[in-house]
Amino acid sequence: MSVTPKGNEPEKTSASHVDDANSYQNKYKPSSEFNTRDEYLEHELQIMQPKRWRPNLPFRDYRFEFEDTIPAMAGTIGKVVMVGAIAATFAAPLGLSDAFVLENVRYELLIVSIFIILFSGFILPTANLAGTHGPLIPLIPIVVAAGGHPMAFGLLIGAFGFILAITKGGSLLARLTSKGVCGGLLIYLGFIGTISQVKKLFAWAEAIDMAHIAFIVILATILLYALLEHFKKRWLAVPLSCLIGGVVAFALDAPFEFNTAPGLPNMNPAYWWGENTGWMLGLPTLESFVVVLPFAVLAVAMWSPDFLGHQVFQKISYPQRTEKVQMNIDDTMLSASIRQTFGSLAGGANFTSSWGTYIVPAAIAKRPIPAGAILTAVFCIVAGLWGYPMDLAIWQPVLCVALIVGVFIPLLEAGMEMTREGKTTQSAAIVVFASSLVNPAFGWSLTMLLDNLGLIGCKERSANLTKMSRWVIPLIMFVVLTTVMAIVGMLPGIPALMADFRH
């Protein structure tokens, strides 16, 4: 009878060996082994093993593909435009020059690049990039008129967002939102966004007495998009539409020139928060925080429908068995909150939210978040330092078509897809109706309450909800949002409840 020497016993398969067998590297197959490009991209999504709060490295945990350049390009264009809009909206009432706007946009491009790489590209690969809170732009003049300080505003957004993230409030609200409510929200955002960009392009063309350029550019974009849909190459819509829009406009003698020379913005926070430099406001006081408090609550409350819309669009676009790589709402809120806090302390003009101009094209291209995130950071750095790409990104024939085909039309399509079956159309219609009355946050919170109560939508779904999910949480959300909107004067026809906000 033989005896196995001590120390040479057969070892059980360890967890580390199992992990190695299931690792991305072991499951990876080159694209040549697949019949189509789509099959390869879908396989990539299904084999990724993203790790939270641990290093995720290129080529070990994910790869770069040509498709990653598409969301990176669209995201960079969107970032330049949105941060520029916020900085300009602040600059006008504060009496700041165009030079301030330009330099702060370049500064923000560098700031955001650091956090993109750190979070979405390294330790939180399922967190969408921290973008810009577009719906806040109309509120900024009210904030400034009331004596609001941008640093105080940003810090409170960061603080409230952090609380919502660590309590997992974002994912909770997402679970309480039915397909009908979410689909209607996507339809509204997609339709309103498309209309606004078409109007902007025609306004630009009419201002230079060349209205026909806008018509020709949009018509060419429609035909291109239809062809890309037919050949299942919709992920190429952003670069090709930008190319066609720019070439057509330039060929028809639309004015364009490069004005932004290469350079480095001032990187000293003390400069940006000086009393005679940068914002020329100095540091905020306690009163500054009190003034912006309701706006900060509203800003973070509006995160949920924004984040939810992006996550749902990604789920619709991705194949099955890709849950591990789908956007995590709570992680996205956490990274956005941290990015907001540090960006405001540094002197940036950005107010953050989920980065829609990145995640929507990335979902269409069937690419995970981290690889495109790294490229987006690189593109932002290049644009901020080189300068010239910023001029091209904000040229209306390029900008408008990029946002239309890269963000708004896909959102519209996704919303329609979600409302095809069941009793979702009732809730979807009410969302659009209520959003038209005030804004998407109001429409979402009201319709979520009505839907969960069973007054509209699927009665069976409502009956299966708990008391907290059916009416307590939705009612609290609706009351808080509506009260804050009433305080700051966002309810149409009703003056702001606080006199300081009646401007």
C-alpha cells in the first residue's frame, strides 16, 4: 500500500485557478474566428470580467477597438459644447469675457480627463463617465441673480450626489420606474433634443443668410442615417455625419476658421477663485451655500431619470449575458460626485451628470465603457491643449448633426422600442405630457407615482409592489421635486415661493 508523501497531496482546484479560467484573457478570441464583426463585439461584452475598486488594465481586462473612437469623438464634442454653454451662461450675468469661457473649457477638459481615467478606465469600469448636467443650464441665470456662488453650488451637488450614491438611492429609483415610464422619458428626450438641434442649425444658417445650407445638411444626414441603418453600420453615424455636415457646409461657402491656438490654461485654483482673477468672486460664504441649496437638491434629484435613461438604452443595445459590463447607476453617481467636488474646488465651470454623448454612441457600437473612456480622456486632452479641434467641434454643421444622430435619434428609437408591448403606452404618453408641462424630472416623478399606484400602466405590476415601492417612495420623490421647483420658480405660471428667486 503506497502512501502519498506529505506535502504532495492532490490539491483541490483553488478559487484563483477558477478565476484564471474565467478570465478575460483566457476567454478572448481574435476577430478572425468570428463570422461577423458584430459577433466578435458581442463576445467581447460577454467575456469581460470588470472589477470594482480594483485595477482594470488595458489588454489584460479589456481591449481597444476601432469602434471605441466613435463614442470618444462624440463625447469630446459634447463635452466642449456643454461646458462652454455652462461657462458662457455664468459669464454673461457676471460680466466675464469670452476669454474666460474659452480658458475654463480647456481647464475642464483637462480636469475631466483625470477622473475619466481614474474611475471609468481603471477602478470603476461600469461607471459611466461624469459628463455635464445640461438641464441645469436654464437655471443658471436664476442662480446668479440670487447671488449663488458656483463653487458652493458644485460642492453641494457633490455632497448630495455622494449621499445618494452610498445609500444606493439611484438604483432603487431605477427599479421603481416601469418600462412605460422609462420609454416615454426616452421618447421625450429624444424628440425634444432633435427638434432643438434642428432649430439651432437653421438659426445659425439664417444668421449668415444661407438657410439652404441647414436644409441640405439635415437632408444629407437623414439619407446617410437611413443607409447606415440598412447596412447595420449605425455606429458609424457620428463620424460620417460630422464629415458630411462639415464638407457640405464648407463646399457651400459657409464661413469657418480656426481661432483657438494651442496653449495651456491656468492650472492654479487660487487664480480661478481669486477676487480679481478667474471667476472674480472670491471664496463662497455660508450665505452662498444657503442660496444654492434648493438648486443643488434639484440638480441631484434630476440625476435619476438621466442616469436611468442611459442605463436602459445600453441594456437595449447590448446582447444577452452582458449584465456584468452594463452601467452601474450607483457607481456612476459616486464617480460623478467625487469628480464634481474636486472640479469645483479647482475652479471648473462644469456641473456633472451621466455623460450621454458618450454612453449612447458606445452602446450603439456595442463597446464596454473603459476602453472608450480612455480614448475620450486622450481626445479631451488633445482638444484642450491643441485648441483647434475645439473650433471644429462647436461649428454648428458638425455639432448639431453629431448630437442628432449620436444621441437624440437613438434615444427616440430606444423609447419606441420599450413601448411596443403591454400596457406601456399609457405611462409613456403621460410622461411626455407631464414633461412638456414642466421638465423631464417633473414628468418622470409624477408618472412614476401614478404608474406605481396602478392608475395607469400595468395593474398587475402595481399589485405586486410593496407599500414603500407603490406609493411612499414615489410620493416623497414627487413632493420633494415639486416643492423645490416651486421654491425656485420652475413651475410655469407660478411665481417662485422665495422672493430672492423672483427674477
